[in-house]
Amino acid sequence: MSASEAPLLLGCVCTSWRTLSLATPRLWASLHVVERSLSYDVRVIRLEAIKRWLERSGRCPLSISLHSDDYVPSVLATGETETGVQAPNDSFLKDLVLYADRWRHVRFSAARNVIRGLTDLTPDHTPMLKSIAFFVKPHYPRNDLRWSDFEMLKSPGISSFSTTSSEFQVSTPLHWHLLTELSVGGSGWESTLDAETALATLARCPPASASPRHPTVELPLLHTLYLDFGNASSYLLDRLHVPDLREFLFRGHVDSLPLFLGSCSRLETFDVDGSSLVKSSLMESLRMLSTTMRHLTIRDHPRPRAGPMGAARPAILLDDDVLALLTGAPDWIASGHTPSQRYCPQLESLTTLCDEISDLALQHFIEGRMATGGTGPSLKRVRVQFSRAMKLDIKSSLKSFVEAGLDLEFLYQPPPAPVYGSPWEGLEDAPSTLPSVWGPTWTLPVYW
């Protein structure tokens, strides 16, 4: 509810626009509410604003998001607190529940005592509900939630469910066979989800199949998989078959990634974190990628120049050798191979964060991939962020490709700025701070 955004902003333009916005219920069908520990008078004003907003939505299905402080009293749908005492009339949740029959997409980010206020709702109260998300704040008092108490999760229209891994339970009373989207996230340090539980969960989703004697879970219709699973990734990937997978984002530690990728014959997008692999495993994974691959992202995070106590520097993952594998060297093409026979022949975009790829190798990669000879698509976008300063300016050599439509973006770490001594050094009344002499802060671009 911000006066700087629609629909409130439209009402500030002129009388005609205000009349139009008030007469258009769909403009008021989405609402994000922030509930804080406020004074009674302020809460009453905000409650009245919520009521007026939702009244203007007519009978439209609602998308509602509630972000609550940790110390807001828990209120049940009946209007009572957990202790059975009648709740005050300034509860945000109490007012939102009045419109539960029009909830379509709802998201609750709150402490457990607040979320528990939804336990009295049933499928009859939420006939339009399609997606629901719970992001439980891990603050004390840590009273465990039991999703089996949330009868509303049995609503037959729910196709999307999201929660934190620390709160996820396989016994959640969902219609699992109707789910098309399932997200279990949160911080790794608080996760209680293991690989066996993840597989058991996936086996309940449509139209999965699994055999006790052969514990491979097959998901023939799954298109997108984001997996961040630490050391348990190998167990999970070894038992997961997703023949129609199109997009795969992977974070974890695994030895069998090349074999898994080899079974994904329709994969188009692959995003991998450098901490997941060693160089040899990365190169083998690239060799196993499907010829349908179009979008590749590799994040090789900067490494220290030396390990603790003088230990050897961690091994480099992404270097000129890896990039040459994707390039298709001129002598390789000259030997009779066509550009379409190289690895990832349909590749359209490469996005990477790297430490050791040379500017010249990057230039050869772009030139090699753009030399399709009219036999297939060429690169459309290359975005590289280096954790080093520029050593060779290659943009002028690639100007013709840019003019032909290639989207290039190179980010380099700026050289260190000179450190100047303070002209007030040694004086008792020297200023405690000086204007910064450093250049602009180097940040990751929005596509990371």
C-alpha cells in the first residue's frame, strides 16, 4: 500500500483517473501488508486502509502477501488468541481472513505463532486458492508447526506450495498429485531435509513413479529443477530420472553430475556453481550436455592467492582449457568438422564469473562460436565478470560482431586506487574520517 505506486498513484493524477481507478476492481486485487508492532492508533488506521482496499476489489480473486513482525500476537481465524482470549480488533490477520473465500495466491512471512492463526480455515473457506507459501521466521519461542493441523492445505485447487526446509514435512496434507510447483528453501544451516526425504516427496508428485526394489524416481513431465543440496546431491541425482528436463540450476557437491546431465536429452539451460565441481568434472559435464543446450552459466568464485597458513591455492575451475572445449578451435574445424559438431552447437548465451580466463581466450571463443558458416545459430549474448583487472582490451576486435547484434558485457575489477596519507596526520584535532578516494563499488550485475 504505497502512494507512489498504482492504484493509489493513479488516483492522484486527476479526478477522472481517480474515478476510473476506484471503478476498476482488478487494480485492487493484489495487496502486500507489512504488520509491525505499532501503536494502537496507527494500527487502527492501517486496518481501515486494508479494509477499504479490499472492499474496492469487488469479487475479484485476491493475491495477498503478509509480512509480519516476530512479536505480533497470534490470532486464530475465529478471532481468538492462542490462549483462548478474544483478540483485539486491530489484528491484521483477522481482517485478511474475512476475505479467505477469494484468496487465490497467498504468501505469509511471519513467526510461527502468527501462521498458526490459520489453522481454523478449511477448504470450504478457501475455494479459489491455487498457491500458498509459508516463510517461517526461525525465532523463539520455537513452537513447531504441524502442517497436518492446516486443513486449508487440502483445498483441491492448490497447485503450488512453498515453505522453508526447516518446516517441511512429507505428511503435509496436500493433494500431491495435483501439484505443478513445489519449493522447499531456506538457509542450509537450519535445513532438516535429507536426500531420502526429498526423493520420497518427489515420488508423490505427478506423475512420478518409483519402485521399492529400484529406488529411482522418474518425473517425465518435470521441466525445471533448482537443486542446492550440499553433500547429499550425489545420492539424489543418482536416483532421479527427468528425461524432459529443460532448465537445471545446481549447487552442491557431486561426483555423478556428468552421468545425470547425459540423461537430460532436452536440457536447454544449465547454471552451475564452481564450488560444486573440480575442473575435470566440469569438462566432462560440458561434454555430456545435450545438443539442445542454449544458455550456460558457470560461476567460478574468486579464490585466495594462498590457502590458510601458506597452504596451496585452491584449484582453478574455469580457465582457458575449459573455454577452448566450447570454442571449436580453427584447426578442429579445418580438419573436417563443422560448427554444428562442436559441443553445445545451439549455444546462444554464456554467462560466467571467472578468475583465470584470459582476454585472448575469450576473444577466440567469441570468434570461434560466431563462425557458424551459415550452418546453425551463433551466439547472441556473452556476459563475463572477471575477478581481476583488464589485461587486454578485446572489444575493438569484436566490434563487427556487436554491430551485427551480439550483446557483450565484460566487467573487470578496477585497479586499486592509490592510498594517500592524511595531511592532518599527527594533529590532535585531525578529522576522524576523510572523503573516499576509491572508485565506484564493484558489484555483480543484475543477471547474476
